[in-house]
Amino acid sequence: MRGIRGQGLSAVLLQFRHVVPLYFRETWRRASRHLSIGRISTWRIFGAAPDRLVVAPTDLRIADPYIAYEIHTGRFPLAGRVLETEGQSPFMLVGPSLGFDESLHSFRWLRHLRSANNEEAFADAKALTEDWINIWGKGRAGTAWDPNVTAQRILAWLSHSPIILKNQDRGFYRRFIKSIAHQTRYLRRVAPVMREGEKRFRVHMALAMATLAMPASPQAIKAAARNLDFELEKQILPDGGHVSRNPQVAMTILADLLPLRQTYLNLGHTPPKALVSSIDRMFQALRFFRHTDGTLALFNGATAQPADRLLSVLRYDESAGEPLRHTPQMNYQRLSARNTIIIADTGLPPPGELSTTAHAGCLSFEMSCGRNRYIVNCGAPSYFQPRYGRLARATAAHSTLTVDDTSSAMVSNSSFLGPVIISGPNSVEVERRDDEAGRQGFIAKHDGFAEQFGLIHERSVQLSAEGNVVTGRDRLAKSANHTLSIANDTPANIRFHIHPKISLSRNLKNEILLTAADGEFWTFYSPDVEAEVEEDIFFADLAGPRRSSQIVLNFLIAQTSEIGWTLVRTAAPAKK
């Protein structure tokens, strides 16, 4: 995949008005957080601890007893990396990546020890928990005390307290509960000054669960429920999507939200007002983004997930009905006919701090049919990989159009702001075009190339009623509010990223065949320009980035501004 062209000084200046408010907001947030956990308020996070646990909530995440065996032998396979401890505590060592350290300190891996269901695993759970308390329990800095990591650790310790505390003495029992209480008080202090988004949501889920799992006053339980209710109203949109526009967030949040709902019901407490309705809407969003092979579409930070991880959440879906054709608040389109599904991004990037995982993929789409995914976006890396993460967010990593290898949205390089989007489309217009004959389609346009090139990108996509023909057209038009700024040799590229399991070849007409392992194939062609096949990288694979291919339509904007393309399905030959 080609790299993304660097931005010149003029392009940087154009972003100035977007960046300044972000700097002011982040400066205020950091100062507030420093005051919250600084020396002045240190005494506030210490206090009496409850004397017992009331309940151990369920952990819905899939577990692998073999990982418990690996941990017992001193090998920690987490976040795509492995740490050999050689008899030392893993909490005394530097992990191979930040993602590994976050996973290690989150203790989500306790579920694997529980699934092993043997005395060795139970002893490891206790020993490793005690190690963490002794080494990190009194601090409030570093990866171990990142609020998102702390929230996950509280949820994991509460869920798997039966194996941590199995056959343990009263002294360890007290130290364990005291540590949870200390971490809970810490989260209460930092939660109000956290960035808006999934991590703050998770912190409030952990706080709500802690008030239920340990003895707490009715006032404390109600306060935690009110705070979670506020996050539900603010972050879960009416169409069930998350404000980050990442399809995967609904799945990860539901994995913790469903046990929380059940815990409220089991203990007879009144749950947050928005809890039940939000869960129903989030299931609706998951169905919308689910491809024919059971996986989620790769937009705005979504990455590969084991199929059973999604199923472990979806089995609690009690709602019925077909997926929506479009999500009004998240602004995605779904075309579906005869086992062919197209999902397209027709929305603006989320604002400010909500955009830390958002991609420059406006008007990109994915297509699946039967058991196969054919056209995809490159997706986010499955594990923490900074060198790939930035490339994965570029427009060129999406099945859409780029102008002069420039992204339609710009990601900040500032370590102070973090990887937020600092410029991008200001307007996306979309019109649904479904007809009485059963054809489904849309036409949309965005102005992400207007400031730099004076261009508007317009895309139309239509799926036939039989689900066997996809027709599309991409057009570049002059922006009415900007000066046209292109040269005679300014290129544009329309990319169609192909899933690694699909092979490409050409037929006698020089059309490109997309062939799946089961023999089904689609034919791709463009009447306006010869399609080329280029090497590609698929980032969103559980085994890590892997080679793949892409179909590319290259053209010069000065010579032509409108390109059509078509995909036609041919069924696999019948088996004899």
C-alpha cells in the first residue's frame, strides 16, 4: 500500500483553528487530574475497607485453559506478545509492549486460570494477585494505574474472586478487599477529569459494579447508577452505536454491561434508567455491522475478533427483527439482498477527544457474500502496534477514493493531544436510493478534500434486488466554497482492499476475478479505466498484519473526474 503524502506548511496552517481549542481543553483536563490525585487530595483515596464481598459477577469473555498452563510455566501470552518470566514476578519486569503491560495489569487473563479449574491455577491466581498488591498496590502512577486498566482490574478481580480467595486465610482476604476499595476510591477521584469516551464509560461500569459487589450505602449505589446513567445517555446513541463510531465498542462494552445488569437484578437494586434500553439498542447496532460470515465491519478502529467472542455477547440478544438499513446518528448505510451485504461509512469523524481511534475512511465500504468477505478496509491492528496503527487510519487503507495519496482527515502528531483527528470533512451529505423493484443504494458526498484541493468526493453505490450485481460511481467535483488547487498531473486512486482469503486473477476480457475458497467468485471491471492489482497489507488479523491484495483504479483528475465500476457475482459450480 502506498504511503500518505506529507502535509505542507499551508495545510498545517489550515488546521490551526481546529487544534487550539483541543490544546486548551487538554491543558485544563490535565491540570484538573493533577489536582484530583495530587498531594492535596491524597488523603481522600485512603479510608476504611468493606469487610466482605457480596457477589462475584459473571465474566462473559471466552477463556482458554491452555493459557493457564502457559502462565503456570512462566510464559505470559498477552496482547500478541509473550513474556518469559524465568521464575520472577511478571510485575517486576518490563513488558515487550505497552499493550502487553496494559493487558498484564488488567488481570483479564484470570478467566483462563478459572477455566483450567485446578489447584495449580487457583494458586497462581492468588500468588499473582498478591504480587501485584505488594509491588503496585500503593502507587497511583504508570500503566498499572491507568484508569482504564484499573477499571478492568477491578472488574476482573470481582468476577474471579472465587478462585483468588479459594482456601485463603483471613489476612489475605482483608488485603485483597482493601486493595479493591483503594482502587475504587482512586477511580472516583479521576473519573470526572477523564477524556470522554469508552475508557471513561468503563470506569463508571467498574464503579457501579464495585458498589454492588461490596457492602455500600444506598446513597453510594444510587450515585454510581446516576453517573453510569449519564454516560449511557451521553455515549450510546439512539441508534445503538457508540459516539466514537467504532462498531466494536458496542461489543466490548456489552461484555461488561450485561453482567452489571444481571447483578442489579439479582441483588434487587434499581438499575440505571437507561441501562436496559441502551443494551437493546447496542444489540441492534451489532446486528447492523455484522457481515455474512459473522464478523464485524472494520471501521473507525474496529479490528479482528474471534467469532466466538462476538457470539458470547450476541447470545444474550433477545431482540428481534432485521437490521436497520441505515443508522441515523452514527451515519452508516447497509445494503442487503440475497446473502450479499454492503456496509458503508457516510458520516463525519467524531469530534475532538472521541476521535483517538477514528479513521479517515469517509465513504469507504465493505462487502460480504455467503461465508466470505470480499471487499474490506484494512482495519486497525489487533494488538498495540504504533508503526501500523497510523497507516491503518489513513484514507489509503480504506476502500474509497484518495486524491494525490492524501488522507481526507488529518491525525495529530502531538504527544500532548494524542492521536486525535484535527481536520477532516466538515460536511457529509447522503441520500438513500431504494426503489420499488428491490434495488438498494445511496449517493453521498464529503468535503474532506475541499480545503487542500478544492474538491468534493461523491460516491454512489447500488445493490441489485437479487444481490448479485453491485454498481458504483465515484466523482470529483469542484467545491463551491473553495479554490480549485490541482495540477495537470494530480492523480486520484479508487482502492478496493481485498480480504486475504480471496484470490485475484484475470479472465480473457481482462476483468478481475475475486475467488473465494468455496469456489464462489465475483467479477470486477470498470468501463472507464483499466483496473490494476497491487500488493496490500491487511492489518486486522488475529495473527498480526498479513499480505493481501487491492484493486486500484488510477486516473488523472484533469483528464477525467468520474469513474464507474461494477461487481457481478457468479455462483460456485455445483459439486458432483
